[in-house]
Amino acid sequence: MMTCPVPSTETERVLLGHGSGGQLSARLLAEVILPGVGGAGGPLEDAALVGTDLVMSTDSFVVDPLFFPGGDIGTLAVHGTVNDLAMRGAMPLALSVALVLEEGLPLETLRRVVTSIGRAARDAGVPVVTGDTKVVGHGAVDRVFITTTGVGRTHPDGCPSAAAIRPGDAVLLSGPIGAHGVTVLSARAGLGFESDDTDLASDTQPLHRLVAAMLEAGGPAVHALRDPTRGGVASALNELAAASQVGVTLEEAAVPVRPAVAAACEMLGLDALHVANEGCCLAFVDPAHADEVLAAMRAEPAGRDAVRVGEATGVRPGRVTMRTLLGAHRIVDMLVGEQLPRIC
Amino acid sequence: MMTCPVPSTETERVLLGHGSGGQLSARLLAEVILPGVGGAGGPLEDAALVGTDLVMSTDSFVVDPLFFPGGDIGTLAVHGTVNDLAMRGAMPLALSVALVLEEGLPLETLRRVVTSIGRAARDAGVPVVTGDTKVVGHGAVDRVFITTTGVGRTHPDGCPSAAAIRPGDAVLLSGPIGAHGVTVLSARAGLGFESDDTDLASDTQPLHRLVAAMLEAGGPAVHALRDPTRGGVASALNELAAASQVGVTLEEAAVPVRPAVAAACEMLGLDALHVANEGCCLAFVDPAHADEVLAAMRAEPAGRDAVRVGEATGVRPGRVTMRTLLGAHRIVDMLVGEQLPRIC
């Protein structure tokens, strides 16, 4: 009698795709990380409630190259964590910064990075209150990795959650997508797409003021927020659709992509919906209040190009589809594997 | 006319010693990191107050090897952050865990590490509420680095501070020193000092329950607490002496070092006072309450071998000296350079 081979993890290894923010990331989290650490206190979320009004979020930054048009690892480290807090409707109170440095890193590089952290933190109005610095031997880390953690306080006007979307909700997007991912990829590969004669630059920016304006305008009508970083808009929408058990329909014609980004995606064979953003926000809003929230977004610098891009539906829960320019419908899937490693 | 060369940082590089916890670390912090990030909100401390009653602390863990007698990178990552909170008198509320993984890491290794994180967190009674996972290419990080951040609430009975020591304070030490550093070094080098026939194992353990007992016994008489990790007891005492502008005198005969640790230090040419600990606590306590606090320490598992090892003085502020077994006095300096890289 044949026996089926028992699946074994002993020979399995970590793949780049496990860090993509897509399907493999979700599996690693569900099958390895959560069973290991999660027993202590519930699910591991991007930003978690602590007690009744505190929110905590952490992110490691391993972007390559360290510096790129529109930002650097230091600005990302501040904005990424501020934005994760903001997506739970929390305003940042304090940041911590942990540095792992490679022996031999020029001090001038470190100085540029920490100065950038300081400037980004001041611009966002959040203090860096504590930190740590480790140095490891040459070759044990690639130059500098940064982990920032933020604590914030929930906003009195609402506490958006990935699980709170209802059929009929309008899907709002704060601005054009794909800029961060293609800029970093182009800078890394020396492709020159991000040269001075294009407007290709990372969109990295803090979103907490935009979110505050949205909550002031819409309050509890703002059901869910998500910044589509690794895995892009496609992965973020799939996660939200699954968490709230709704369908999502996008209008391709409404999704803004800058010409330089579209051209770079075309040449690199990338779908802009899968490309990472660091200064965009998706919102699911009660349709009765969507116009007010959209107007509030457009009044903020981080949301001046905000648009309505689709809606949540009651059909095919967990499924994201897009009505294309030609009127056909296609499935918008989560990113599978790794498209752009070390994008943040 | 000769001109003096202008000191330049352009050619300076990060050294292993910059991560030692000793003099070079202090200089890197003061000259590069704080000027860069510190403008936002005051000094960067091991654990910082946020608002009136929250404390936040972060640490990256890069220990090599990942597993060693008495613990592993996962237990260190939990205990290290819990202990940094405890040294400010704070009881942990929540932890975040950020993982940076090397492509190709066996999933089984990852599973062991995260299971260890989960167990240590449950044992300490603190939930892991949020996290992040990044994967970088083979060679861009050595297997797995972990950054844990903790938030805690200050204890109602006291808020010890590095700057609150007064001349005359008793110096208490919770137990024998040097075990963590020599165990990790021995395991890394395959020296076998940590084999089954010795009692050499890391002292890694959470100290927040010990600290709670000390604060309940001594309240505001507990002036300062410090866990002597990187740089050891010597560096911790120098930092405290400088922060409070007091002298510190140690009694060599009173400082407990287990025979196996002493023998390993002897063979490796290490001073146990400079070796890292992960489950020890130094306390400066008003002498009128020192006996009560010492008794409370001894009633806790983490403090059963607690002893009084010296006192703070008003002479030679910032200077730490030790009365040796022979009755002579020697200066106990901060660690210079790097003695044991990647010890935590």
C-alpha cells in the first residue's frame, strides 16, 4: 500500500517571498510565527490595541539602496511606523529606533541616516524617545537595518478596523500608486528611470494628519484604512476583503498612476497594483459620507489627488475584481512570491 | 606654516566597539546618533517615559550562536526588553517583535526561535501584540535578527532613575555575574566550557517581578536600577556614577562570580566585571532601607543570591573603584573597544 509523504518543515527554508507582503508572507505568519508567539495574547496585527486607547506598531526597514529619490531608509523608518499607527486611527505619541550597523559602515552614511530620521520625526511631530545600536561584523548585515516602533493614542472620532467594512462602502485612494516601488527598484538597478528629467520619486510621507482630517470629517463612517506598502494595492485590498468578508470592485479607469510610473512598470513588467507605496492610503467609507471624507482628503497635502476607485460588495466575499478600461472584469490577486525584495 | 589637520568623519567608519556598550558606544551615541535624531524630543535612554506613566524600550538582538545553554535569541529578545522596562520601575504591558530573516534560513530554526519568544513572553506574563517580518537575500543578514520593543506602566511605589543616586547609597547586586557572556562566547567558539559537566549557562531571565518586590519593600528608597548587559557591571556602574555624579566603591570580596565562570574568564583573559549579564540587576538604595530591599530580593527566585557589593560616595564623582581582595584600590573602568561582539 502506498503511503502519502508526511509534509515536513525540516527541509523547508525561508524564501524571499516570505517577506513580500503577499501570499507567502500570510502563510508564514499563519503557519509558523503566530503559532509560536501568538499564544500569549491574540493575533499579531500591523498595529495593535494595548489597553483601551493605546496603539502599538513595529516595522523593520531593510531597503536597498539606502538613499533614493524622494527619501531614504531613515524617512521610511519614521513614515512607515507613523502610517501603521494612523491606519488604526491612532495619532503617534512616541517612536523608538533600533539600529543594526555593519562594521565598516562609513560614519558619514550613518550620520545621513540618523539626521534623516530626526528630520522626518520632527516633521511628523513625533519624538524619538528611545533607541538601541548594535554593531555586527562585516558581512553579517548589509550596511544598516532600522526597526522603528511607535505608540499612539486612538482618535476620539473613530477606530477603523480591517474587519469593519460593509457592502456598499466606497473605496477611496489618497493619491497615485506605484511610485515608491519603481523608484527604489530603478535606483537599485541603476536603470535611471528616476533621473532628474522624470518625476519618478518615492511617495514616502506621513499620513497621520490626512487620517485625522478624514476622521474629523467622517468619524465612524470611516470603516477601514490601510496603507498599501509591500504587495501594493492589490494585496492590501485582498487582505481587507478577507478580513471583512466582502467583495471589492475596482474601476481601472479611476486608479491613478503617474505617467512616469506607468512607463517604468511597463518596461519592468510590473503591475502597478502590486507595487509598494509608502505614502498612500486606502479607505473604506460609508457611501453616505464618502463625498465629505473625499473632500477632507483633498484639503490635505497628502490627499490632494484623492479619488474614489471602487466599492465593497456583498458578492464573492474575499474576492477583489477590477473593471478594466475595456469593460471586462479581471481578478486582482494577492502578490504571489516576491516581486521586489527589500523595497522598504 | 603648519596647519593642523581638521578632524574629519568622512573617512571614519563604524567599528565593532561602537556596539560594545562601552566607551565607543557612548561616543557614537553622543556624537552621531543623538545630534541626528535627538532634536525631536530629548535624550535617548534605554527606557523612556512617554507621558506620565508609560515607559517604552527597544533592543535589537543579534546574538551568535542563536542557541546556547540557558537560552537562545528568542528568550534574550523577551527578557532584554522586559528588563529594560523594569530598570525604570515599569511593569510590561505589551511587546512587539520584528524579525529580519535571511533567505534560506531553515523554517525549523525560525519555528524554534518564535516558539521560544512565545514561551518566554507567556512566562513573563506579557503579550506579544504586534510584529513584522522581513526577508533579505542570502548574505544580507546572518540568519535572524530580532528587535523587540516593550511598553510598560510605571510602578506606583517608585520610579528609579540613573540620575537619582545619593552618596551613601548601598549598592546591591541580584546574583552572580558574568555567566551570559562567557557562555555565549564559549558556545560560539566551541570551547566546551559550557558542557554538561560544568554549571555554565546564561543567566537570561526576566527581572520585572524582582523589581516589583524591591519597589514594594523599598518604594522611593530604591534610587536607581540597572541591568548590567553589554559592557558588564563595570560599564553599568560607570554610567550610573556619571549620571548621578557620585563615586562608587565596590568590595571585590563581595562580588559573586560562580567558579565555572571565574575559571572560564581566567582562561579567556576576561574580567568578569566587563562580561555581559542578562538576568542580573544592580540597585542603589538608601542605606536605611537596604536590608529590607535585600531581604525582598532574596525572597524572589531571580534574587535569591542577592548581595550588598559596595556603596556610593561623595568623593571623585563619576569614578568607580574597587577594594581588591588584597586591600588595594583599583579603578574600575568602562569597557573600551569590543570585548565580546554579538553577545546579545
